[in-house]
Amino acid sequence: MTFLSPDLLDRIHSRAEETDRLNSFPHEDLAELTAAGYLTAFVPQEFGGAGLTAEQICAEQTRLAQAAPATALGINMHHIIVGLGRHLVASGIDSGRQILEGAMNGDIFAFGISEPGNDLVLFGSMTEARPDGEGGYSFHGLKVFTSLSPVWTKLMTFGRDDSGDDGPHSVFAILDRERGGFTVRDDWDTLGMRGTQSNSTMLEGAHAPAEQVLQRVEPGPSKEPVIFGIFSYFEVFLAATYLGIGNRAIEVAAEKVKTRRSVLHQDVYANDPDIRWRLASAALRMNSAAAEVTLLARDLDAGRDRGDLWYPQLSAAKNAASEASLYAVEQAIRSTGGSSYSNSNELSRLYRDVLAGLFQPSDQESLHSSWANVVLGPITE
């Protein structure tokens, strides 16, 4: 059973090319997805939502990305924050309730974590979190890749608090757009994923009162609910979204080679053994990556304890999905010929969109470092 109807996805797909060409935000997509209840689909039923599981959201994100990758990637960030809310509440941390209740009240959540040049990403911030003396914080620093920047109502962000005697801590909080204290820069002019409109956000004292502080934790990888909640849903939902790009590329190529004819062989390319091998190899890579993502999502739903392997395995699934999808798009382009080099060809857009997966955490360097520690242990003196 699927949540998003085929007709809705067809309409979203019909607008994807124009959104990319105009470098604009897909407002119509958002309106239709909101009306369909998709922004509250991951909210538990006891809070009034549809109560879909992580596995089900992954499946829907893959389908949405097949229709419009940038729309899916933007909405992905909202689902991640809702997932964080779910995890906090399940862990006995009541600050997560505001996320779930906010989503039910129409809030759109954005993800304000990444900073320029900061390869610690979630595990340490360069943004200042200054305490207000009443349990709240004001935030000062630059966040990049802030998807949904034209429309978010709440921004989940974090910064570094150096004020205490207990050493530096990372402070995670929810900011209200209506309170101000920030500037959104109009700087999203990228190769692909243009519809996410992930403009940079300069935090200029944006304030979160005490009740909107989610957690204050020591920097670095940990099992703290706010860290694990963000990391786990970010990686698995991102992976599911990239799967949609690879799947769509194979669909487009399969349609094309059934009609594209070889003058040399006087037959359609779908009967050429080399072309068949290319698309089959792409489908095999996608099949393996999809299985990896699905299993992780099921384990998140079941609350399975993978111990110290959770973080490296989540990173591995994201990388498997993004790399498999990149491979699938490349094989699709090779199979369909020079027409795919045109900007008007969907495969050209899919190629530009899938490249974003190279830069989103966890990247290849971080992944291999993590797995080297799994296999060999830390570097010795």
C-alpha cells in the first residue's frame, strides 16, 4: 500500500523540469504534498499523524524522488526532524513533543546543521550558542545547505556553548522564523537539486527560549538521543531519496532503448547484449542498495541495538545508495546515446541531481575512516 497517489506523483513529475530550469522552489509540489497529509505522515498516530514507519517513509521518498528529486530531497529534511521528534519522545525526552505537535499544527521544519568548511558536521559546531541566563540560547554563525529556505517555519539548528565549567557542549534547539534574528542569503545557484533552494542562513542572534532547547550534549559521536535521532534518520531517508534517482534513470533508459534502433544491427538497442548488460548491472547495484536501506529502516522501527556498528552501517547505506544511483544514471546515459547530453533530456537533469550525493554526509572519506576503525581499530602511536 502506498501513501502518495500515482496521479499526484505524475503532476509533481510534470513540474520538475521547469523547477530546475527556473532555479525556483516547487511551491505547487509543497502545497499538494501538504494537502495529501504527507508532511504529517511520519507523525505517530497518538499525536494525530498517519503513523507511517521509517520503512514506509523510505519507500515513499524513493517514489517521490523518481518523480522529482529536488522536491523529495527538500521534503526529506522535514521528515528527518519529525523522526528526531519521534526518537526524543521514545527516549523519554519531552522536548521532542514540540516537533510532533508543531508538524500537526502546520509547521515546516528545516535542517540547519552544516557549516562551511566544518567536516565535523553533526559532531561539533563553529556556530556560537550564547546562553541567555534563563535556559535559552541565541545563535551566531553561518549555516549552509538549508533546504526549504523559502518556506520553513521552524529551523532545527545547533551551536557550541563554551560558557559552562563542564567544557564545551553542543546545544540543539528549534528556532521560529517569525522571531527573526537571521538572514537567508539568495545564493542557491547550483549544478543540480536546484528546487531544494538550500540557501545559506546567517544566524545573527536568533533566539530559542528554554522550552525550545532540545538537548545540550558533549560534542562528538554518541548515543545521545538528539545525536542518534538526527544521524539515523538523515542517513536512511537520504539514502532512500537517492534510490529514487537511480530507479528513474533505469526507467527512462529502458523506455528509450526499446525504440532506439541500431543502423549497424538493424534492431532496437534493447536487444543489444552490451546494452542489456549495462542496464542489468545498474539494476543489480540498485537492488543491493535498496535491500541495505530497507533493513536499516526496519531496525530503526524495531529499536534494534546494533551497538557501535550503527553509525558506520548507516553511513554505508547512504553511500551505497548514492553511489549505486550515480552508477545507474551513468549506465542509463551510456545506453541511450548522445541525446541524453541535451539539457532538455531528463537523464541530464538526473545526472546533475545525483551528484549532490557526493557531498552530503557521510562522505567517502568519513565512511572509509569509520570502517577502518571498525576493521583495524584506531590509529596507534
